Amino acid sequence: MAMIQDFITRLGKRRSRFSAPIAPDHSFAAIGDIHGHDDLLETLLDKLETEAPGLPVVCLGDYVDRGPDSAQVLRRLLELEQGRGPGEVVCLMGNHEAMMIEFLQLPDSKWPLWSRNGGRETLRSFGIDPDDGSSAEQLSAALRDRAGGELLDWIARRPLIWRNGNIVASHAGGNPTRPIEPRRGHGLLWGHSKLFSTPRKDDLWVVHGHFIRTAPEFRDGRIGIDTGAFQTGRLTAAIIEPGHVRFLST
């Protein structure tokens, strides 16, 4: 009998999972992983201006690598953040921006990882040929020169999280069993193994990218919006309003 009761209790916990309402302090839009596709970003921003005009926008990171236009994406986002009012555009750090900054700091040791994950495409978007025989140190110096200090400083200063009511935005969602804090950066940038199996217990909803899915997800305290733009041509935004979430894609 005790075993049966224990099974029923555990089953009830699984069924209950997560029940907190969607409760931002104010409506906003979140944009998933762009990965060097400025054309898709422009299209999605135009759609947002039509479907949800004037809403603040938070971009969830991974602006660079994979696609052909990383430099233009970064410059567009910097201009948007500077051109709109305070808090109207927020751009978070993604793991690909982190790899880029680490390459600039430690080019010899960090180039192998970044080059395998789209760094070559990003260099080409800045007019740098990664296959011309230059050393990692020389490529790093060329990137610093082509990108310029203002843009690189802006990238390095991207925050890891942004909060609005009970919605927390981050690139990869973090560890659902621990408080969401900027110092827990690895899970916020690279994800955590329990993100999809363990709902949070603090009534926070997490909107994130990083993990490619065929369609955006809205369940168990997660709003996942990486629809693999560089593979599928579908860049996705979530419009998050009190009590409601809807999605737009290119």
C-alpha cells in the first residue's frame, strides 16, 4: 500500500508540474537566435512593428556565426539599442558572442572552438579571410581593427539576464533547480541538462533560445524560441503579454 501511495504522489507531482501565470509587468517581445541573418532580422522587426507596435524588444543572443551577415546584425542591434529609448531594446549575451570575445582575448587557445562553430563566417562578414594563412593572433588583430572598439565593447558588456515581472529572459535558460543569477553564467549561455525535464519551483517563466526546435515551445515554465534561423529561414519572436504568449516567425 505504501508503494502504491508513493507512486500516486509522484504521479500527481508530475501532472501538476508548473502552474504560475504569465505575468510580465508590461508586454514585450523576445527575439530568438539570429546567427548572422540580417535579412531575417529586418523582416521580423517589420512584422513586430505591424503586429505589436511600440513594444520593448529583448534579443536573446547568438547574433553572430553560421550566417553571412554577422557584422551587419551587430551594427543594426547596436544602432537600435542606442536609437530607441532606455530599456526599449535589450540585447543579451549568447554563447556565440562569448566565444567571439574569448577569441579576442586568447586567440591561440580559443580559435579552434570558435572556428568550428561559425567563427569563420563571422570573420568573413567583417571582410577578413580566415583561410589566407594568417595566425590566430593576426586574425584577432584584424577583427579588432575592422569591428572597432565601440562595437566590441558593446558586445562584451551584454547582460546575461533580463527580467520583467515573473518572466526572465536569457540565452539558454539556466539551471531550473537553482536561482537565476548572472554569476551562474554557464547554464545561462550553454544550457543545462535539466531544463527540459524539471520545471522551476519559483514561479518564474524563462524565455530562451539556444536549443533548436521545429516550432516555438510554450510549456512548463519555458518559452523556447530558437527555430534554427540559419537552417530553416525561420527567425521567431514571442510577444509576451499578461496572461498570454503568441509567436511571430519569418
